[in-house]
Amino acid sequence: MCGIAGEIDISFGAKKNNSFLNNLCHRGPHNSPVLKINKKICFYHTRLKIIDLSNLSNQPMTSKDKRYIISYNGELYNYLEIKKKLILKGYKFYTSGDTEVFLTGFIEYGIKFFEMINGIFAVSLFDKKKNLLYLARDFIGVKPLYYNHSENRLIFASELKAIVNQMSNIPKLNRGLLNEYLFYKYNSGSETLIKNIHKFSPGNVYIFHIGKKKIELNKKKFYKFKETTSNLSLFDTVENTKTLLNQSLSLQLQSDANLGIQLSGGIDSTLITHIACKKQKIRNLYFSTFKKFIKDEFEYANLVAKRLNINFKTVELNKKFFFKNFRNSIYFLDEPLNHPHSLAIYQIAKAAKKNISVILSGEGADEIFYGYERYKDINENSSADRLIRNGAFLRTNDDIRLYKLFSSNSYGDPHFERNKILKGINVEDNLTKFQLFETQTHLQSLLLRSDKMMMSSSIEARVPYLDKNLFNFSLNINKNIKKNNEQKIVLKKILSDLGYTKKFIERKKVGYIVPYNNWIKLKKNFKKDLKNEVLVNLFDKENLDKLSVNLSKKKNIYSNAKFYWLLTNLNEYVKIFRINY
């Protein structure tokens, strides 16, 4: 797991710039070389050693004939299988890691190689002979990658902050995304809140031709979900899921560094913890809790840890840590914190970094095994508007009222990107369509949070439920099984087979709730927070005053607290990244 970056400048040339490395150092503390390919092109890499701890796997890595160069962030889980195929074709390998396999696979198969990969990655591959730069992300978007592209210059990096610091002009706020941010708490699609900085779309390879006068872009999709009709019974579906989940964990437990698991006590993390611990010795389990306000799932997480006889480390997220580290978390996330959950993960990472370099989480299970209540409302007759509305998370009249209060016609259509995403999903079944929609919208915010917060402490986050084979199978589960309205019935059956009680399995989903609205009640400086220069410039002063008054009330402040959170996050984000608003 690493940080990658690069600059191509055909007008003035690419000069070695250590600020790239400074902005990426937390992603890879073990090695940080700079490779100046020619006068126009420079690659940067910071390495976190996970597979093959020797220096032979340091990057950027060059092919033996000097034609190809790779800078890679991620894990190629099926690299041993691919390596065997390449050896049969006559290739020799000089390292035991997956980077050389990635490079060699690309040399042999070209961009079709991306279809063969089961893993998580953000990668840059340069062909010196053809002057082509290939940039791509994994099929689901676990690993982040950003870029800024003009006619004569291209900058790319794992961290948005690395690009901001290389831009010739002061970064400008992308006001056209503000309504989407206020409505959904996260900006989907390829744009960011900073103008002219974009996200690479998952499952696509971007091909840049480095010409003498301009840099041209061509984009090709290498992953497309294939909808199939499954007639498997519930029993056979459960058995197949068991096999695929076991295969996923066998691959994702590969590590030459210490490994831990983020255990919440819920269905998803319990299942991967149980299977993983039966496969190999796990160093530590990590759980975030609160002593006040919220009933969490500690008793269930503790039960799992005792049953498996694993060292269980509890991290308490309190008000002091929450507000003290709020700015740091925004800096590492590269975006406003769409939800306070990020701080809990940030704290776990800080506590875990002394013991582990890899952590497994249950992220993605809710999306692929229909674990949210809102999935129950989707049927054959659900319109596009209904699908989008179900993913909006606006549930109360107060939420809607506050959004209308702070939205503006000049701040863009909040549903534009999501409409575009939904139109691009060509499947017949509406529940499957909604699942795919959620993986390209809501899930992206969760994956970003997991990667950035863990990597802030140089920890690689892995997500076993988002194994490509398991993903493709789960979304094609027999429609009758999906539509029985029992959430995560397949995962529950597996836990039952493993000996977990009905009480454990059938309890109501708690979720990962941070009591920030209770903590906000205790703050005394609402007016100061909401009267800063940024917010006053962007929003109506009278509405900001109303929000401040409502926050001072003792009852019914939840919706007001959510909006206070969104606005103060936006303010801090603008200030941290010195954005012209």
C-alpha cells in the first residue's frame, strides 16, 4: 500500500518537487524515491511494505528492457495465480511481490490485464516507446486517485492535497457542487469541491498520449457488471457465498506485515472475524465505543473476541478527542467529513499503528447483501426518482427545511451526478440497479473514509466483501431471495451455521453512531463558528443566525446539528486547503 504521484509538463518540463513526497509520506513511510523519466515526466512513490518487505519491490519499478515504468498503490490479491501463468509464458521474476506481476501482466496482456485482476489498486503505467501514460483504479474504487489536466500539463496523485500544492493558480471552490454536498453530504461522480481537480472513475483506464504540443486523453471501461438470472435455492446461495467469502479472505489475509480486524460486533465484521481467525492467527481486534449517550454493540464484539480468544482493544471516542482532531481528519480525508464516523476510524488507526500495518473491515456488506432498511422500499415499479430519493438519507421535514434554507440556484442541481450515474446502470432488476447505484454513490464515501483515515497512520484497509468474484455473485442472487425483505439473510444463515445464537443474529441493526449532536449541545460558540468569513460569504446571514438559535435549544436539535456539522466542515475545509470561495 502506497502513495503515488506524477507530473507531466510538455511546456516547461517536470522538476523534482519534494512537496509531492511530503503530502504522501503518511501513505508510505518505508521508501520515497523520485524517478525523473525525462525532462517532461517525473514519478513519485511512497511505499508501505506489506508484500515482499525487501527493497527489490521498491517503486517506481522499470521493466528489464527499460520500456515500461509502474507506480502502483494497492494489492493484487490473485498475483500468485497470474504469476504462474506468466512463468508458463516464459517470464522470469526477480521479486516475491505483486508489483512486478502487475508490470509483467500489463506488458503481456495490455489493458485487457485489468479485467484479470482481483484486487484493489490505483496505478500509473508509462510506455516510453509509445509515449502513453495509463492511469486506472480498481473496479469498485477502494483506492483513491485524483488528477488535474490541461492541454500541456497533467498532475495525478493519491491525495488531492498533493495536487492542490502543485497548481499554478489559487484553488477555487466548485460552487456548482454545494447543493449536492448539502443534500447528500458527499459529492459523487468525477468532480471535487475544488475546481479542475477530478477523481478517476473506478473500473476505467485513462490513456494519456504525451504529444509534443498537447496531452490528449482517451478513456476505456474495463469493468462492467453482468446481470444474470440465478435460480439457486437459499441453501445453495448460502453455500456458494461461504465458498466465495472463504476464498476472498484466504487472498486478503496474504501479508508479510502484521494484520488486525476492525470489529464492530455487527453481522458483517463478526463473520469475517470468525472466518479469518480460523484461517490464521490475527494479532488484534479493534473496537470504537462511547461511554455516554449511545448504546453500542460492545457486548457483542466482546463476546466474539472471547469466543475466538483474540486480543481485543477498545478505543473510546470522546468529545475532547473529537473536537481536537476534527481539522486533522479533514486534512487527511481531502474532503469535508461527510459524517463524524471518520473520527472514530481515525482514532482506531492512531491506536492500531503500533501493532499492525493491515486491517480488515466489513465495509460493503450492507450494499451487496441489502442490509439497509431503505432497500425494502424498492420494487419492480420503482421509478428513477424513487431510486435516487431512497439514497438521499433525508428522512425528516426538518432536514428538508434546512436544505431549502441554505440551498441556492447557483449551487447546482443536487441530483445531477446521481441522475447521470443511474442512467449509466443498464440492468433490468430495480433492486440490483439500486445496489449498483449505492456502490457508485454512498459506498464511495465509506471507502474513501476507510482508506484515508487508516492511511493517515500508514495502515492498509482491506474489504473482503468487495472481492470481485463475491461482488458479482451477490448482486446476482436469486431475485426471490432478495425480495423476501429479510436483510442479510444469506450472511445470517452462515453465522447460524457457525453456531451463533438467534439472539445474536436477529438483534436490531445498531449502526456506527457517533453522538455528535449531544456533544454539539455542550458547545457554547455556535455563533462564532457560524459567523466566520467563509460561511457568511456563501450563505444568508439571517439563516445562519436561525441555525445558531436552534442549536442553543435543548430539544430536537438533531437535524440542526447535522447542518451545523456540514457547514462548519465546509468552512474548515476551505481554510485548510486555502480555497478561494
